[in-house]
Amino acid sequence: MFFKMRSRGLLVHATICGCVAAVAATSISFAQLGGSFAPVAPAALSPNQRQVYLVRLDQSDCTNSNVPNQDGPLVSGDVLVTRASNGTTDLKIAVTAKPATTYHFFLKCVRLLTDITTDGEGVAITTISFPTNSTGNVYAFDMYPEGAPPGNKFQSAQVSFQ
């Protein structure tokens, strides 16, 4: 009896520790501190990568030329863009927005790329790919829920491979 209870207790303890470690690793890997995202230092990016913020902004032009790529109170996520050698562009997207909401994520002025649904805390992390030849060397992303209510739209900073 004591052995069964001790084994069960160790199993529960191990499960809790594993969950805590996973949450800590996720938090650290996305560098989310105090509600703002810390981008990867430019020196850490390869020549075929760019990292841009997602900023709460209702509208901008097709390349988001007026969206700053700097941290601030309107930043709600970031996108790591990687041009792969196989002709695709890979995206790693991390956002914090309205909880339990589905956002349409667009290659701006081109096409819908995917839908992203936030969890109960408003967090979503996803990866997607699209053909690199879908766009030129300068482009942007935008993201908004169905109906696009004001104040709930996001624009990426401009992505430039020039």
C-alpha cells in the first residue's frame, strides 16, 4: 500500500514538474517578459531571416511602410520569417491578443495564409509556410478576426529582403 501511494505521489510530482518545465521553456523560448516580446538580436539572425513585430494598428498600406519594428505598448507579437532554400518562406508566429478568438492571418494585399486561434489566455503560437515567389522582396502581414472590429487589427512591421 505504501509503495503504491508513494509511486502515485512520485508520478503526480513528476507530471507537475514536467508541466512547469514545459511552461517555463515556452515562456523563455518566446522571451515574453512583462507583456512585451523581445525580438531575437539581429546578430543572431541569418541573412535569410527577418524578425518583425505585430503591432495593434487598424490600417496601413500594402507593405506597412509606417509600422515601426520596435517594442512598445502596441506590440502584441512577432513573426520570424525564414526564406528556405527549397523555395518556401517559413513563418513562426507568436501572438498575445483577445482570448479564444480566431484571427485571419494574411500576406498583406495578396492572400489569406492561415487562421490563428488564441487560447483562453489570448496566446497563440503557430508555424506556416508559403511559396517565396508569392511576393517580392518587401512585404507585410496583417491579422484580424472576422468582422475586423476597430482596435482588434494587427499589422506587421515591413519585411524586407533587399
